[in-house]
Amino acid sequence: MTTITTNSQFAIELKNIVKTYEKSQTESLEVLKGISLKIPHGQFTSLMGPSGSGKSTLLQVMGALDVPTNGEVIVNGSPIHKMDDQSLTLFRRRHLGFIFQFFNLLPTLTAQENVALPALLDGKSFHELKNKVKDLLSQLGLGDRLNHFPHQLSGGEMQRVAIARSLINQPLVILADEPTGNLDSKTGNEVLAMFRKLTKENNVTVVMVTHDLNAANVGDKILRLRDGLIDAETLASSSLTTPNKNILQTPQSH
Ligand SMILES: Nc1ncnc2c1ncn2[C@@H]1O[C@H](COP(=O)(O)OP(=O)(O)OP(=O)(O)O)[C@@H](O)[C@H]1O
Ligand SMILES: [Mg+2]
């Protein structure tokens, strides 16, 4: 994979993001209370905070999967809060890789079809994608699960299929919601090393939600969300010094 061409100084810029859920006609829940932040290209940011503090909500706002009640979201220089649905769909598919907390795999597609899907939707044929899909799944230890359906996979295996899917279109930004939550420590470390390598060598930006401080410390920065605001920003101390070479040879080329 070649280094990402960027259009702006920051990969992600949030300006005064507010997200309110209406609980009833009279009651509302303000989950995000005016968050502003700037994430440079190539940075690996970990997002931590208690359950219910709004981490998934914030990630979904960054990925234009959820609309903020107020505020601006600028990704690679594009004000995505101003885009119409069609432009957003294309933007997400081409530039963002999303790993959901609950995977969101399509149950009627096999592992390799799920991984290929974002590229198929972008007009590529399965034939031209087949080798790349197989390489990605093999690197994630699923070379012998290509034709399994999600219900025939373990939770950790589904997680890895979702990770492979997020990488198929060589995204500019990877938004990962607890990507290692279901993985054993060895596989988890390999996924973290893969993110580390993509950020350092390919200028990809990763924002990862995690409850695991060791995982968070593999990144560059740790942001802590509390009571609807980022209440702390610290530098991470990388704990992975010798990344696994095999997993790092992501077969991506622009
Ligand atoms: N669609 C919704 N309608 C109403 N409330 C919601 C909705 N989605 C989320 N919430 C509420 O917003 C808050 C933040 O949710 P969110 O999923 O962002 O938390 P989180 O930090 O990711 O938690 P966890 O660590 O448990 O995954 C929670 O209190 C949740 O109940
Ligand atoms: Mg969550």
C-alpha cells in the first residue's frame, strides 16, 4: 500500500460536536456536549472512557454514520456534515474503514464475500478482488474460513472478518470500535501491530475505541471521554516494539 495522498493538515477535525438523543417529548439525553479535536494524518488515537460515555457515538459521528445535533465534522478537508446522503455513502466507502463494536457482517454472505463487499459496491468484480481478499483473511489467520458464513464463525473470527473488510478499500481513516475486544492476546496484538504499521508507514489514521489500557498504549495518543467531553489527552507509551512481520505485509497497493 502506498502512502495516502492527503488534502488537508488534519485527517479528522471536529468542531463543537453536540449529540442529543430525545428520550421522550420532554426529556433528552445529551451524550456529546461540545467536543472539538484535531487528529493529524497518520496518528493512531485510542479513545477510552466508561461504558455509556459516548465513545461509539463519537466514532459514528466521525464516520458520518450518525449525524451530530450540532457541530462540524471535517474529514481529510471535506466538511462531511454538509454532504448529501449519496455523497456520504461514496465518501465512506472510498475513504473510511469502519469496524463496528458488533461486527455488522451480512449473515447471508460468506467471510470472503463480506470482506469483498465494500469493493464490490464500488464496482470491482469478485474475480479481481479474490486474491486480495484471500491475502487479507490469511493474514488475519482465516485462510481456511473463506467460505464460512458468519453463524459458522466464532466471535473473534467474525471480528477479524470485519477488520479485513475495513481494509479492503485502502482507507484513509480506520475507525475501530473495540476491535480487539473479542480476540485472544496474540491475535489482538497482531491486529494492533497492523494498525501501528498502517499509521506509521502508510500515513493511515486510526481511531480505536478500547477498554484495554495496554491496547490503547500501542497508539500515539489516548483521549478519555467523560460526561460528554474529552477530559484528558495523554501520550501513549507504545508497548509493541517488535511487530509481527507476517501480519504487517498488508497486500495493499494504490
Ligand atoms: N439511538 C439512541 N437513542 C437513545 N440513546 C442512545 C442511543 N444510542 C446511544 N444512546 C445512549 O447514549 C449513551 C452513549 O452510548 P454509546 O454507545 O456511545 O456509549 P459507549 O461509550 O460506546 O459505551 P460502551 O463502552 O458500553 O460501548 C448511552 O447512555 C446510550 O444509552
Ligand atoms: Mg460502544
